[in-house]
Amino acid sequence: MNHTRQNNKELRLFSLLFLILFVFTPCAAALESHLSVEITSDWVTGTIKAEALDTGMIASSLEEGLASEIIFQFRVYKINRSLFSFLGDQLVLEKRLSSIAFKDFFLNQYVIRTEGYSFRYFEIIDDFINSYSVLSKCHLIETSKITPYDYYIMARVSSYPVKLDPPLHIIAIFGTIGRTSPWVEYRFIIQEEGEF
């Protein structure tokens, strides 16, 4: 009996801790993002910009030796107009690109490391934030592969505080909450093949 009573007490304590940690913990505010699409004779490209970034928090984190990761996601869909449209639209392409920002204290500069280990350096925080928060003209799909159907593009941005472990390995920080924008959508209709 005492053992059962002890188990019940531990269960109530665990439930209380769960409520405190997961129910009453305030959620991080969502990011906002803006998507624009450009169609050329060769490529459909997408540009997405993160808005409402907490630039003060990012700057202070970098000054403390932490890093920040930003993730840009694109999805290209073709509308399913067949008899099986209830199955949903076709995902034609999904692309995920990320950048890591940190401060090089030896050079006293802010650094953005993109995929492929390309580095960009900034002395001015505003220039760094403006570059960090946008992914410009990302190649999504070749224009020649577009058929005369309806397509649309979805995109979103996520931002997370991380730690860098030499040599530049990313380590997630336990207990931190990232911020993610809602999916934003761009629709275009192809009138004739090659004509938009």
C-alpha cells in the first residue's frame, strides 16, 4: 500500500513538472517571411527573406561566442487535376539550405558560413543581418521542365541558436526554442508552354 501511494505521489509530481515545463513555458514568437519568384528563360528562382528577426538576441549571442543557424526551405508543387485529386498535389521539388553565423573574435568580424563552406565576412552588424536574413535567387526548377499546368511554390524560414565545436561542427543547444515562419505561398499559372 505504501509503495502504491509513493508511486502515485511520484506520478503527480511528474505531471506537475510536465505542466510547468511544457504548458506554461512561453512559446517563441513566429518569424515572418516574404517570398518572391523570378522566371527567366532558363530557371525559376526563389528569393525568401526572414522578417521580424530578433537581431538584438542574435547579436548578443554571437558576442557571447554562440552561433545562429538559419534554414531556408522551398517546395514546388503541381496541382493535381486528375480524378485522384483527393490524394493531394504533387510535390515536384523540395530544397533546404542553411547558413551558420558566428563572430570571429580574432578578426573582430561577423561571419556567415553557407553550405559548401563558403564564408562571408562583415564588420557592420546591420550589413551582416541584411545578408544573413535573405536567400536570393535560389535555383528551383528549370523553366524548360515546366508543363502547361498550375504550379505553386511554398517557402518558410527557421532560426535556431547553436554552438560551434571545432572545427565548426554544429551542436544544438538543449532547451532552446527556435523560431519558424509559417509557410508562404506563391502561385503562377502557365498559359502556354514557355509563356507565363
